[in-house]
Amino acid sequence: MTRPTTGPAPDGTGRGRTAPAAGPALLSARDLAVRFPAPGGRTARAVDGVNLDLHPGEILALAGESGCGKTTVARTLLGLERPTSGRVLFQGRPLGRRTRELKAYRRQAQLVLQDPTGALNPRHTVYDAVAEGLRIHGIHDAERERVAEALSRAGLRPAEKFFLAYPHELSGGQRQRVVIAGALVLHPKLIIADEPVASLDASVRGEILALLLRLRDELGLSAVVVTHDLGLAWNIADRIAVMYLGRIVEYGTVEEVLTRPRHPYTRALVSVLPDSPLGEPQVLSGEPPDATAVPGGCRFHPRCPALARGQAEAAGVAGACRAAPLPVLPPGVPGAACHLAAASGEAAVGDGRRKLP
């Protein structure tokens, strides 16, 4: 699996841009934790210590199996969930919780949902759907021009042709473009896209991914893309954070993580990709553990192929895998939270960084 540095990506998106240079983060999460009450007086640790930085003009993929906490992270980054502990920062400032503060923030940070049919009101025309954000934020000047510009940027041209259309009259790809136009109309600095192409036909997926890349290049738009599909991350993202059971277990550039994965969980996910560099697919046994009963030691150890095959034992870390807590990965530093990777000199763990209980 060789990723191009120029020319089109495997799905035709034209992906070939290297990651943006590091600088002040646009959006950050620091020691983010979100916990929910569960039946029987238990607590679900949906997000259990997450550090992230998103830079201007960067696309960050937040990847992992269903139930790993990635959507909860996305909702918390948008201010839709209140963190139990930790902070979200936008342009270096903590995200406020007052209604006025959140409203101002959401003009800069917009959400693109997975299901465009559910995101659009079937009784509203395309024009009203796109103009809704302007009206909520009290922007009344040049409404028609703003809506037309957003639709055109989203690839619906001529824009006026779609003004009076209703969602049921559009294709799935066109509906997703309307949702994206509704985000663009406010000229945000970032979007958070939750599985943005999961509900679309394969023939349309590449078009929407190419649109997101073009918006990044033309507008300097930053994006967090939540996905279970590492192939999507390969084609669109600059960096990737792989989540398991509420934690980021591996982080780095897409090329680093998907061509040389260090964590056994990431290796298993990469192994089932077409043209995987890892050879034989690794099928994980069992289901992800319950977030109300996080295993001790490495939270992945009950399903870890490296532990089951004796690799951890041979490296002398099997006991640590089962019992020794791993530190939360710091923001912006490539690495894997894995005892075996550390023993192989591929990741730094147990270095005194603060651990969450």
C-alpha cells in the first residue's frame, strides 16, 4: 500500500498533499474525559483521557471501531457534550459553556452529519436548509448571495437551480452537498464530519472526499473526520488518531500509522485493508469491552493478538500488558500506547506522564 505524494489518490480524490507545518493549534483537547451514568450505579468511561491538536488547514482522522468513543469526542469538541474533566480549547482559549459563547463558537465550528436524509428537514427547501444557519446567527444581509455561494462551493451548480428543491428530489450525494453547504454558509474555520460518506454509494464517496479536500485547499478549512474506515483516512487525512475504548492508542501522520503501525490494534485494522503492507489479515477475537468495565493494564490486552501469540511474553512485557497502566498519549507527539512497542523501541510508555484513574 503505497500512498502517492503527487497525482491522484487511489479513489480519484487527488490526495497528495503533505501534512501542514506545525504551528499554534486551532482546536485542542487536553486530558478530555466524558463519563455517563449506567444501570446498576456503574459509570461508562466513554472518553477516558484524550489529547488532540488540530492545526489550521489540517484534516485529522479520528478512527476506530464502533463504540470506541470517537463520536463522543467529536460531540465534546463541538460543545454538544460537557466534559467530565479536561478542556477543549479553540484558538488557545478554553471553550465557554454559556449560551452566547457556544453560539459564537459554533459559527466557527460546524458539524457535518453521517446521514444527510436525517440531517435535512423534509419540509424545507434547499434554500431554507442552507439559510437556516444565517438566520440563527442573525446574518440578514445578502442572504441569497451567501446561500448561492455556499451551494456553488459545495458543487451544486448553478445554485439557483436547487433553491426550491426538496430533499426527496435530490440524490444522496446531492443531499450531502446541501448539508456541507449549510456548514459553509457561515464561513467556519473548521468542520467536524461524523462518517461523512458512510451512507453514500461507492460511486459518490470519492466525489465528496474530493470536495472536502478542495475546500481545505481553497478555504484553508480544517476538519476532524470521524471514521471507522481506514481507507477513507488514507485518502483524505493528514494525521490520524486511532481510538480504542475511550483512549487514543496510536497517533501520527497517515503514512506513518497506516504503513508502519506500531500498536497491535492498529496493525489488526490495517491488515484487512486492500493491498495491506502487513500480509495476512488479522481478525480480532471477541467484542470491544464494556466501557463500564475497562480492563486493567493495557485496555486492549484481552483481545491482543501479540499477547495471544506469545510475542509479549517473549519480549518480557506480558505481565505489564495485563496489569501495568499505560500513560495517556500527549498531544501532537507521534507514538503508540503499547508495552510491546515500547519494548521494541517503537514507543515511549511508563515515562512518568500523568495517568488518569
